Amino acid sequence: MRTASNPISVSTRARLMFAPFALWLCLFVSSGKANSENLIAPEGQNWAVIAESDRLDKAIGIARKLGQTSRVVETIGGEFLSVVDPTPESLTKIAKALWFQMPDDAYLSRGEGFLKTVWQRSNPVLDRKELKPDGSAELSAGSFRVKARRSSTNDGWKIRLSGTQGAKKIFDLVYNVSGVANWESSIFIAEIDPTNSFPEIIFDAFSGGAHCCSTRMIAYETNSGGWAIAEGDQRDGDRFTLEDIDGDGAAEFDEIDQSFLYAFDSYAASWAPVEIMQFRQGEMRNVTFEKQFQPFLRQDVFGMEFSANNSEGTWNSNGFLGAWVAAKSMIGEGAGAWSRMLFLYDRDNSFTKDFCKLLDNSKKECTDEENSFPKQLHQHLVETGYGDLRPY
């Protein structure tokens, strides 16, 4: 073993819309909870209520799929709502930013009956700038200041970083980034390694192309008191997500297991289980399966299932099912997910029709069984460390 739902109901909406004010006041006072937040949306704006749940972890998992401006609020009735922060936009406009269809019973709300925020994505970025080709940027976090300057080279670009704390010079580094497109990049300061005295400086370089790839570089203070730049692996896409997932004051990289892209379907139809990476003293470590991240993995499964429930045909998509079975295995529910997959998968999808030849290149023909999606998925899960989930 690798060591590493349903659309919302309208019941709460009805209560919030039609409960008399006296009842609301009674509930609020008797709860003994002081609402220190003003959750009434500004004039001309509304919250977008996407889903409701009686489980906080489920609500968080759904909210994570709604983007950076999402949160979970508790209502006076004790329900948890996955919402998008107040906006003047319509539900139709908000839906365009989602990866799935807006649930039919999603609605806009001014926030009446919202008691308090119970979850909101952390933002560990202390300062962030865009760094253009042959451009410069200055960033700061308190008295810690960083200057960055990019200059073009024959096969990419190089960056000069200098850091000060007050009047004291901390470091002066030059780093060549080769084999990349000379495109705009991001640079930011964030705390991702608590073993030293300063936050880290993270910048990225994009290879160019339709959807691949970004390489992240991290400048950090070493144990000896000097500074160095570590280069990470290439990741699909053009940006990285940082979040303090376990609440220890240092952020992790929220990634995906890229081995699932193109594994069972086209890129557009591929899904992938989450992968959590942690940076310590120049080394990136996969900590996905450590105990403290189990709540996050369970939330991610809830979010995947909610997205699938609101995306027609997704529960029969091999690209989704492969990732979903792997994600369920990480929370100890892989065998049940495997059994369900056997009833759901698309038997007509021949995306990897020569799969059996990859295992045995002496074969000239593949039988349907040898080339089936369950056969492919089993092989992939075993090879990538998720284990043998077949119940036989």
C-alpha cells in the first residue's frame, strides 16, 4: 500500500427566507454564540450558495472546488453552506468559472441567517508580484525585502535575487533558468519551511505549450545561515497552489498526481487524486499519506463526488473513475470504490487500446479482457503505490 453527493436541498433556503424575525432572534440568543462577523452582503451584491450539508468536512470539500473566493458558513439552523463570497455577478456568470454545472437549486442570498464563517482557505502568500521578461519587482514581508531582476538568455532567462532585513544585506543570488519560454512569471514570498529564520521566495518558469509545464524555484535560508535556490520538478499547468493544510504555520503545495493525466482518457477528460508536497531545506517531500492530512483527503473526495454529481456523464467516465478509486483508497475506502467502478465504467472507451502490449511487447493482439479499463486501472494503481484494491 502506498504510504504517501448529492445536489443540495431547498429546506434550509425555505427556513432562512420565511422564518419570522422573532424566531431568528430566539434561535440566535439561545445558541449562546456571538456573531462577530457582519455577513450581510454589500448593497448590490449577493452570496452564491452552491450547496448545503450537515457535515462540515463535506461542505469544506465542496467549497474547495469553488475557487479562491469560497468559504463555508454556518447558519442559525446549524447547517453548513458552501458559498462564493459576495459578488454583483449572476449565478450564470459565476457558473462559468466552475469546472462543473451549477446545481439546479443553487441560489443567491444577502446573507440573512448566516451565523459565522467556519472555514476559509488560508492565504500564506505574504507578498506577490508578476515578473515580466527583462523586468524587475520588489517584494516585502515586514522588514524583510527582496528585489528580483530578470534578464533574457539564449535558452531562457536568468534571475538575480537580493534580500535585506532592515539595513542588513541577507543574500545576493543569480540563477539561470534554461529550457523555458521567456514569458511572464510569478514571484512571491511565503512561509513554507519553518526550520529557518526567514520565509521563502518562490518563482516559476513556464515551458510554453498548451498546458505544460511549470517549474518552481525556491530560494531559502540553509541550516548554515547561507542562502540557496532549489529547483523543483515540472508540474502541469502554469501556477501552483499553496495552503497551510495542517495548520502548523507553514504552507504545503496542493498538487495532483500527474500520472493520471492521459492515463485512461484525453487530457480534458482526465481527473487526478490530490498530492501534497512539503518543502524542507531544499528538498520537496510527498506527505500526502501522513496522518495529519487525512481530513484534507476526505474533503477532496467529497469535492470530487459533488463535482461528478453535477457533471453529466462523469460517473461513467474512465478518466474520473480512475482518479476517484485512487482517492477513495487514500481514505481506506478503495475496495468499495473498486466494486462500484466495475458497474459504472465506460466499456466502449478504447483510449488506450494497446494497453496489453505495453505490458508484453511480444503480443500482437489484445483481448477485450486484457485491454479492459479495470485491467489498466489495476496495473496503474499497483505501479504508482495505491495498492491492489480488487476484492478478489
